[in-house]
Amino acid sequence: MTVIGLTGGIASGKSTLSTYAQERGAYVIDADLLGHRAYEPGTACFDSVVTEFGQDVVAEDGSIDRKVLGSKVFAEGSSLKRLTDIVWPAIKEMARAEIENVKRREPNRTIVLEAAVLLEAGWHDFVDEVWVAVVDVETAIARTMKRDGVDRSAVQSRIDAQLSNEARIAAADVVFDNSGTVDDLLAELDRKFKELDTRSAA
């Protein structure tokens, strides 16, 4: 079994890669979905967020009001770190637990942990390989503007808040350049899985 940490910046194609990896038989863990679970009422993470940011982040239905929390977090620079210091460890433990469960049930199945903040959060320390999807900045901007209907400055701000391609590549075991077509990207994934099978069999 190999546990792959899959990451990449905005419009890099990591979700396309993870979807195709699942179609090929890999077990995919989506860190974004775990993040939503981390905020659920009754969890230690929920309680810590409310304690840290105030009772007013709780909506009428008892869930975390993401808009209220977001406005507080981005009102001052230090608040984002205060939030990630609570949420990231909770997501990490959920991911680790899910990986261990899959290992017990299906010991020969490849696992892919898809996480945009894999490197920033330090989650790469419990995966076997880091796979990174990259695309040049101009292509990322054009794709995101078309996909999300947002202006260039909004996309640029999101890119500026992320790790650079260079930093991701420096931490990667495998790099996917998604400057071409989707077919090109998926063909490269097929090649990388074949190489992984060869390494695993060695």
C-alpha cells in the first residue's frame, strides 16, 4: 500500500487528478470534506472555535456560521493562524484515522489524500509520497476567472496567499504540469501510477 498526498494551487487540476485516481481504484480522502466535519457541533474542534472566536459564530441552527467566522478571521492577520491552529490538527487526526481504517480493511489499496494545504499544514509527514499539480500563474488566473466568474485581482489575491509552485515542487516526489489538456493530465497520471506499481513491486 502507498499513501499519496496530492496537492496543488488554484486551478492546478488536483481535483481532476483525484477524481480519476478514484476511478482507477484508489481510495480518495478529501481534506475539504474532513474540514466540514471538523466544524460539526459536538466536536472538540467546534467547541474550540466557539471559545476562540465567540458565541456569535454559531448560527441559529447550531452550526458554525462560516460568513461570520470568515469576517472575524480576515479582519486581522493573526486570526487566520489562530483558526488553522485549531482546525488543521483536527483534520489531520481524522485523515490519519481514515487511512488506518482503510489499511486494515484493504491493505493493498492505494490511498490518495487530496489537500490544498497539505504542505502548509504539515500533513505530508504521514504520507509516503507527495504528488503536486502545478500550472503557470497566467493559466491559473484565466481558468479561475472563467470557472468562477471572478475578476483578475480576486484570483491574484488567492494565488498570492498560497505557496508558490517552486515551493511545492521542492517538496514533491512527483510533479504534474497541467499546462496542457485534461487528456494530457490524465495520461500522465496513468504513467505515474504504473511507475508507482513498479516501485511498490521492487
